[in-house]
Amino acid sequence: MARVETAVSAPPVSVEPHSVTLWGAYAVTFLLRCSQMGTIAIIVPYLLDRGVPVAMLGTIMICSAFGSALSNLITGRLVDRFGAWRALVGGCVIAFIGAVTFLMVSWLPAMAASYLITTGGMAAAGNALRTTIGLGTPADQHERTFGRFNSIGTAGALVGPMMVGLIVIDGTAAAPWFAVVALGTASVFGLLSRKPAIPADLRRTVDRADEEPETAPVKLSLLDVLRSVGPVIALVSATATMYGVYAVLWGPFLRELGAADPIIPWSFTATMLPVVLLSPHANKVLPNTPRWLVVGVVTAMLGALAFVYSMTSSIWMAIVISVVEGVLMAISVPLTYALITKLAPPAALGRAFGVASASDSISSGVGTSIAGVLIAVGGVSFVFQLAGAYCVAGTALALVWWWRNSLKR
């Protein structure tokens, strides 16, 4: 059969969804999570010291969830269209500008707007990072790579609050500078993380008989994207709502058990350390079992732990349960990311991650907003049980959905 050499039309690297180097993705992930969790750890004391009324704190905090959700919905399409590198750099720079503005303004609406811009930029960058891993690594390495991604991000979430704690020893005034420096450094790493362009004269040898006419790209609507990852969205929403409730519930829970205030923030280490250490090995868990089944069962176990918390009467028992929770999270998060990559059409992966992340932000915000009322009505144990039941029910819905989809195949 005749063989010919034909020039490959290499698309510009800036429009390739996987145009970010892996080391760059890991570095930016660490810095973004440092900035995010460091800010969360100190934002309320900082705002109070700036003279923000207690009654207005919720308004600024809502801007964080709203900015993240809105950004994920918008930037998913931009990632698919313009590529991960541009979205990554753009998101980091926007977050940096928002952090600088937040530092300089004192008018409450301007502070809220700048905080929204900061969280929106970080959400856009995070979406780009997940997409670049999904499309830039081989399918058989997705779970391990997402495990490393989750491990490094969680390490940043641990380091950030510790570093902020050192910065604010003499007062909270310098706290925003931590976010400014972290986001500025992330922007630099993002700029340097672009993959080299494909040489214009790159050639390949093909069989003339194997050549296929180019077809126009299929346009996928948001509904198409939702159909492809619907079960994951249901699972993410149920889990995020539960953890939104936990964000408010955890402090009162430990205080009821007699914990001193310093124990409360440090208790998160019990959950995070297993995530850091074990996430890279999530791919080794029941490798021959359908991944949707593994994710569903592990997530249901996370919901069941809420019932165990509700019956706990010892601080140290609560810490032990937190370690178990961290082990389960080290499995569920990387496998969920890998599932989205597997289920979503490659041309719409950015939108799929965007919708999943927006669902996470919105559901978490809902959980946080209703938790206080629920605690006042039913008490801590009741709210644990309610949140756990909601997570298990949402996971069951996702499992049935996946099972029905598997039958259709």
C-alpha cells in the first residue's frame, strides 16, 4: 500500500487542553490551597479587626461561595475553548488582583467584591488544573495522578493556616499579604508551566487508505455535559452539603465533648494527614472493581461516619474517627476526579469539572447556611445524623443512576 508523508497541522499549544506541565500543575495547586485555607483560617478575625460589623460577616463569606460557583460555571467553557494554560494563568492573575484590592480597600461593598474576584480566580485556576491532568495524562494513570494532585493540595491546605498563624502573631493586619504573595507566586509558576509548542515541521507517516476526512467538532450543550456526569454531580452535591454542615457543626461538637479551643483547628490534621499520605495510592484500592461502585461505597461510608460521630462521647474517639474519615477521603476524591475524566466527553471536560465544582460550592454553601438553624432546633447529634442520612441518600441515588447506565451499555 502506498505510503506518503503528510504534514501534521499542529494546533497552537495555547489551545490544547493539556498544555500545562505536570510539575507546574502540582506547584500551582500547592500555592492555591495554601492561599485558600490560610485565608479561611484568618478571614473572620481580620474582618472584625478592620471594623466590619459581625452582622455583615456572612455577606462577605457568601461572596466566596458565589464567586467560586459562578466562576466554575463560566470558566469551564473557556477552558475547553482556549486551553488550560491560558485559563490557569488568567485565573491566578485575577485572584492576585482581587487579593491586592482586598488589602487596599476598606469600603465593605468593595471588600466583598474583591473577595468574590479572588475566590472566582482561584476557582478558574483549579478548574484548569483538573482539566490539564484529565487530558494531559494517560487514562491508566488518571487515578494515581489525581491522587498526587489531591495529596499536594491537601498538604497546601495544612501548611497555609500554619504560615498565617506565624504572620499574625503581632496582629491580623498583615494577613492578606500572605494571599498576595502566594497568588503572585502561583501566577509566576503558571506562566512558566506552559508546555513547549509542537514544532511546525513535525511530520508523521500514514497509510493513504487510513486517512479520514476531517469532521466538524460536535457541539455539546450543558445538558449533554450534565447527562454524562450526572451521577457524579449527585454524589458531589450530597457530600459537599454534609461537609458544609460540618464546617459549622465541628466546633460546637468538640466543645460539647470538652475540647479546649486550640484542639479544634488542630483536629483537622487528623483528617488531612491520611489524605496527604494515602491519596497517591487510591488507584490500588480494589483495582478490578468498577470505579463508580468503589466511589459510591466509600462515599456512603463517609455518610455513615456521621452517625458514629453522633454517638461519640470522647474527644479522642472523635479524633480516631477523623483519621478513618481521612483514609476514606483519600480514596474517594482522586477516584471521583478520575471518574469525571472517564465519563465526560474530552471536548467538554472543562465544563464537566466546572459543573462539578460549582455543585460542590453551592451545596457546601447551602449546608453552611442551614447548619446553625438545624443545630438550634435539634442539637449537634441530630444534625450529624441528618447530614449523614442526606449524604447516604444522595450516594444511593448516584449508585442507582450508575447501575442503570451500566445496564444500557
